[in-house]
Amino acid sequence: VSASRRRELRRQYVNRCIGSQIYEARVAAGLTQRQLAKRIGTTQSVISDLEDAEYQGHTMSMLLRIAEALGLE
């Protein structure tokens, strides 16, 4: 497997993990996508995108906002 293919596979894996972690933390907090969105000042569709395994636009600032809204470090 080429180095570029390994990088792509690693990126896909990271995106799946991030989306899954957001989903699991939100559900554990007992929140709907809409409720979490309201807490961080965005829309339900943005939360849906962030939880999607194929989404590639995760930003540190958004992840920190979500973590804070869910009481996570």
C-alpha cells in the first residue's frame, strides 16, 4: 500500500472516530442533535454533518465547543 493510500485510510479512520465520539457523547448526555446545536449556537444539520463518518471538516474550535457543551475535557 502506497504512502498516500495509507494517509487517506488514516484520515478516513480519524473522521469515523471523531463522528462516532461526538454521537456517543451527545447520546450519553441525553441530548438530541437539535439540543446540542442550540447549546453551541449552530444548527441541527451541522451536528448531523459532524457525526457523519464521511465528514471531513472537523475544526478544533468546533470540537472544543462541543466538548464544553457536553461537559467534557
